[in-house]
Amino acid sequence: MSECPAGPATVDLVCAFAVTRTPPDGAALAAVTGHEEGGPLRVLRAGGLCLVVQDVPAALFDEDALAERLNRPDDLERCARAHHRGVEAAAARGPVVPLPMATLYRGDRSAERAVTGREAVLDKLLDRLRDRTEWAVKAHAVEGPDGPAAGSGAHRDRGAGGRDYLSRVSARRRDRRDGHAKALAEAEKVDAELRRYAVAATRHRPQSERLTGRRSPQVLNAAYLVENAESAAFTRALARLTADGRFTAVEVDASGPWIPYSFARWDEEPGRTLREVGA
């Protein structure tokens, strides 16, 4: 995004949350707070579609200011929550295509052009997402016996003689490798089973231990697009996966239903939907 031209201190950018055919009720929209620094949420017509948007101050949302704020965890969380509130408001009466967080335009005309220029693609996406929701499923390898207690045992092993100690260390490493391989194989089976109940699925990069807060590695980070009519079958399949004891190397966690963020890619041009600012 280019630097904003010099101008009055009140210059605003337009922050876009989602595209829909069925805009939310005005009173309901007025009750939703988007970004705290911006104005009220409003509906912007763009051809046969609608954008839910908010005017936000350029001084806080231009490229440099936004990059600095999003590098601060607290500000990043606030922006993410505000964006999700805007998307939820847009979805009150029908399917939506959520836009990436911090999708910004220099004005209403720029935002309208961005949508009308891709109206055919957005129409297809809205059809695809109608009456469907997203489920997020994560699987972590079950933590084996190599916890802190095992580490202290390894220290004691040193007194048993060098060859015996190295043998034990080698065995532990082999067990870890085997356990991780088994967890990966079970994660693939979990994914294959859940795909039977979904119209689409996607795999995200596994999250780090810093993000998950767990010592055991994440071996599956997937999202499933599920027909609302099939949600009960999907949740039953999830329950079976965690209750029948066939998977011993992974722990499976699921959340949903969500607005289908993972299946709403509407623009494949690199960098164009993130912080897009037109003339």
C-alpha cells in the first residue's frame, strides 16, 4: 500500500469486512462495534452485491501505522476481534465472503470497483458457501514417556556406564521417531474419515508449540466445509474418532461451526486483498 497523500487530519480509509447479497438490518448493524477507532458499520452497494464497511482514520490504518500496530500482540488481537465482529454482522441474514483482516480502500469508489470487477467470482463463492459452515480440527501427538521425569532418569543413566547410557538414549530417540510417525499416520486417517462428511477440506500449516501452548507437536491442522444438513453426521464422526479408542497416538480437538473463512479465497492476485488501497 502506498503512503497516504498529505491532507486533512480527518482523512479516512474504508475498511471492508465481508461481501454479501443480503445486507444486515440497519438497526442490527448499528449495534455492532467494529474497530474502536472508526465510525459506525455501514453497507456499501457494489453492483448486485453489498460490502459491510467502516470508515477508519488513515493516521492509524495506513501501511506504516498498521504494520506497527499488528506487530503488537494486544493490538493484533483487538484488530482480529473487531474484524470478526464485522464479518459476523455481515452474515446475519445470509452467506458471506469474509475478506482478509485489514482490507482497506482509499474510498467508496475504490471499494466498489474492487467488488464489481470480481462480481462473477464472488457470486460463485456465495453460492458455494450458502448453507455451509466451517469446522476446525486439530490433532496433537500424544505425549510419550519422554517428559521431565524421563529426562531426570536419563541423567541417572549416565552412572550406569557409557555404552549402556548410549543404548538407552538411542532407544528413546527411536521410540520418539516411531511415535511421531504413528501420530502422523493416525492424523492422515482422521483427515480421511472427516473428508467423507465434508464438501471440501483444506490443510493449514501445523501451529508451533508457542502458539498451541502444548509440548506435543501438532500433526494436523485442518478445516472442513460442511453442509448444515450434514453437521450432525460430521459431529457424530468426530465423536467416534475420540471415543472408540482406535487412535492412541493422537489427541483430536475440534471447534465449530464457524463462518467459512478458510474457503472464501476470492482473489488470487498476490497481495491485492490484503491492505488493498486504490485510487
